[in-house]
Amino acid sequence: MKWPIFAAASLALTQGGPSPIVRVDSREQGRTFYVDTDRPKIREGLRDVSAPSPAGDIPAWLPPYPGAAPWGERNQNAPIDIGFASYTAPGTPDEVFAFYESRIRATSGVKITYINTQPGRGGAMHAEDATRHFVVGVSPGPKGTSLTFNWQPKVIYPVPLAKSARLVALWFDDSKGILRLRDPATGKEYDLSMTTMLSYARSVPLEPSARTDFPVWLAFYPGAKTIVANAPPAGWQPQGPADMRTFKIEQMSTASLAQVGAFYKQTFEQNGLTIASETKSDFHYALEARTTDRMHVVYLDVHDQSNGTKIVLMDHYSWPRP
């Protein structure tokens, strides 16, 4: 789901004009990112939306297995730099694997760099040509032999973007982990992946303003350091019995096991949850609680560690249950 950028701020450079810092609230990651769109490593990670994928098309020397049928879809969260194709093939996994091993070995300019076979179950094979790496996977499937291809370029060149370009944020899709940016001077749009943001953007645990819809019983322990605060998309609600999403909060505290346990037990009971189970030891405290309609089943795990008390809260949010 696409969400508008929550906020943006501008910081003054020591020289030159403003450097836009884009704030991105990722509930999937449980963190708020502050993306400096002028940072070289960030710009190296940009992908031109109007350009074809750097991965290119699958090469002719990796054809579908005779009689194979396409199956499945590309993972929405997969980087655009990686190509993907999958098939259900007739024949045994060993026959399909042998077909591709023979095909690759007979192709000029292509070499196998790694191979792992499992008798009766196919295996995996890594290969490369002059410009790309490839992985062929073969395994038993529910309706035949499962065949997958993944490939990516050896070198990805940064987009040609002027140093003076000032990018603006258009939207952020948390489910895909994509931040869409635009250069107003040229009108061109660029995608920045979550992988790049995790590596090169400053981040903090999800800011309080992005977690105002957390259930009231998922209280943050007073004075504790929040490590992560994951959540379903804002406004998400289950639409059927199979739907479930999870809130997860991890914290570190200097409080004792007993203090943390007592705080959450009281918080749960004050907010109408029923305590389903409780376990205690010298080093661990656990609690399970439920709402009356069982739409929320909450687990608390508290561990005494050498560097403090670790608190983990998980709230499984689903369809009402008897």
C-alpha cells in the first residue's frame, strides 16, 4: 500500500543550498528513516522508474524446460535489480537439473561457478556470463518439478543525476519497501529500495507519532529503550478468519523482571484483557493475555540479560474467535 510521506525537513549544508532530509515511517521495519537524498550512497541506490530493469530479460540459453508451464509471481519486495522466473516442469527433478547442467556447460561464454545436487530432489546451480550472475533451482513441487531462475547484473551503474539536483518525495510503499522520489527539474522519477535505506539512511525506532493507533495495552515501559516497534499498516483490520497481522515491540530496560512483569500484568488487566497464562523463573517472565473477542492475543516475554532486561511484546491481531 502506498502512503504519502509523513514529513520532510531541510538542513542547511555548510556550503551550497538546502539538503532535503525525507522522513519515512516504516511500520513493516518498525523504524522511522531519515533519508538524506543528497548522500552519494543514497543516490547510487536510485533506480530510474522509466528505464528497464538492470537485470534484463532471461537469456536464450536458459529456456523453459520442454512442456513447462509458468507458475507463481515475482515477490513484490524483491529488488528491481534481480530478475525472476518460475515454472512447473514435467519430468523428475534429476532430469530437469541434468537438462540445465548440460545446456549451460555447452554454452560458450557461460560457466558454472557452484553446483549442489541432491539425488532425487534436483539441486541448485550458480552460473555467470560476461555481465550477469544466475541461479537455477530445481526441486520437487506439488504438481510436478519446481523450476526457478534468478539473475542479476554484475555491475549496476548509478543513474545520471546532476549533483545540483534536489529530489522531492512523492510516496512510500511500505509493503514493497520502495520510496518514490522525483527530480522537479527534469520530471524524472526514481525508486529507492528499503535495502538501501537500511544500509545508508539514519533510522530510529518508529517515532511515537507513527504509532498512535497501537492498542493501549501495548504500553512502552517507562524509561526503557525501544529497539523496534513493528505494526500492521495503519488502519488495517482483518477481513476474514485467515487474516492476521502482528504488533511487535522490543525494548531494553534497567528495571527488574518483577517490576516489568507487574507493570504489564496490571496494564493488561486495566484494559480489559484476560490473563490466560503466567510463568516465572529467576531469569524469565512470560505472560499471555487475550481480549474478550480474542481478536488480540498478546504475549509478553521478559528476559534477564547481562546488559539489562529485554522486553518483547507481541500482539497477534486477527478475526474474532469463540
